[in-house]
Amino acid sequence: MRLTLRRFLLVFLLAALLATCAMVLLPHDKYLRYQSLNDHSAPNSYWIYERIHDDPTPIDVAFIGTSRTGRSMNTKRLQEDLAAHGVDIHAVNFHVVKTGRDMHYVVAKELLTHRKVKLLVLEITELEDRKPHPDFVLLADTRDIVLAPLFINTRYFADLVRLPGRQVDLFLQTQLQSQGLRFADFTPPPYEGANLDRTDFLLTLDGVNHSLATQHTFAEMEAMRVQQERDITAPVLPASLEWLEYRLPRYYIDEIFDLAARNGTKVVFVYLPRYGGPPSPAPYQRLYSRRTGLINPWPAVQDYRLWWDDTHVNAAGSHLLTDAVAESLWREGYIR
């Protein structure tokens, strides 16, 4: 009887494993995956997919980063700045809200796998983002979820558990879509053009344009700065284990560099500081200064009136920052 129970449990576990593997391997329309991650105030993942796959306009320069990149870089203005120097390029802003280098890798992989890009401009800030992106599981390829670094990855097992359900849901949505029966929770708007810049205003899902020209007093900005510094989490592990604590972001930056090298794409960092932040990013100086260049527009945004909050410039700040980045791209020969 004990032997029979063991056999039953073995068969059950094998059947469960096979069923899980079958679920994970279910095919689906990847565009539906990119519709699943849409921040309610500023959705743009659907547009990232459309710009990469459906718009034949070249992508010469691609900015990848967080909302700091989204609020800082006006790619249409950047193109105009470079055109004044006689440089004709097409730039895009492929930011995704929230931090996590694994998400930057997801976007870079999708981009470089399908398009020829001259220059990848990767956001860097005053701190390393040790945590994974909370929505990595929504956009990443199955293989990248399964093979993601385990140490130290606070979301690895949670993402792994969610993966079969994601695959089944996307498979069913794909089948319903093919029959014209799908009722989407989110329907992408008509294609919004080769440049989707959110530096002057923010168009939310309710159709309202919100101006990003907000200014604060010096006292208000200083209060934000102080609070932001209080919220910073210091390194948890001793210095001898720094390589382990920050393995995740460094792993994905290495992956991005490898992707770029295989596709003939240059990579450069752009420093997007917080209000009152240091004049240069310590992670770059410590880890990457011998590997690639750094565009540093820090001097352009030191006036407190250029900030929307403690980590995002306002519309006026984005204009100055974009102009400074364009000047560096031209002067330092990154896109000639």
C-alpha cells in the first residue's frame, strides 16, 4: 500500500510538472503582452511595441530608462537640436515607469532583436537599483523569466509562480482575438507617432492633458530633497558582499552591453540626477568609466525652478536637459 501511494505521488508530480511545462510553452500574440503593462496615468508599453514592430521610421538613438528618462528626454526636440548641427537622426524615448534593470534589458532585447540601432543611451542615476522591476513578469520572454538571476532577486519565485498563469491568459486572449470575441481591459489608442514624448504635458487615460510646467519654491524643493534622502535604503550587506547585493542590476547591464555588441550598437550612459543630487553618478565612476562614456547634463538643471518633484524635472527642465544631451551627443561624436 505504501508503494502504491509512492507511485501515485510520483505520477501526480510528473503529471503536474508536464502540465506546467505545457502551460509555460503556450504560444500567444506578444503585442497582447505589451498591452498588459499600462500604467494608468501614463501607459506607453503598447507604443514601445508598435514603434519597434510597426513603424518603419528608423531608430538611430534609443533612450532606455525609468520615468526620469520619460520626463527628461524630449526626442523631437533632440532631433531638432542635432539637425541644427547638420546631423539627421531619429530618436525614441523607450522609458518604462519604475526602477529595475531587468526591465531595461527586456526593452533593449526587443529593440535590438528587431531593429538596427546606432546608439543606445542608458539611464544611470546616483544610486544602483538593486531591486527587480515589479512588472518584469508581464513583459519578459519566458526564457528570461526562468533563467533570471536567483541571487539576490527578491521577485524570482513570485515571477516563476505567475508565469504559467500569464501564459494561459495570453494564449486564451490570443484565441479569442482571432475569433473576434476578445473584450480587452485596455485598448491601445490609434498609433501616436514616431515620438511619444511626455515632457511638456501628460495625457492620461481619461483624455485629460496635465501640464508638466509646475514649479515649486526653494523651500518646497529642499523639503522634498530632505525627505528623498531619508527614504534611501543604505546597503544591507557588508562591503565584502557588495557584488552579491548588487548582482542583479550589474548582470542585466552586462547583458545589455553584450546584446549591443552583437548587434553593432554603441552604448553610452546618461546621468539623470535627482534634485540636489551629486554632480556625477558614483556607480558609473566605480564600475563603468573604463567601459563606455557618460553624458552628464547635471550643470543644466541646478535651478530649483526646473523641477516638478524631487526626481523629475519639469517642462522647462526637460528642455534644458534635452539641449545639453543633444550638445554632448554631437560634441563628443556619439552619433556622427
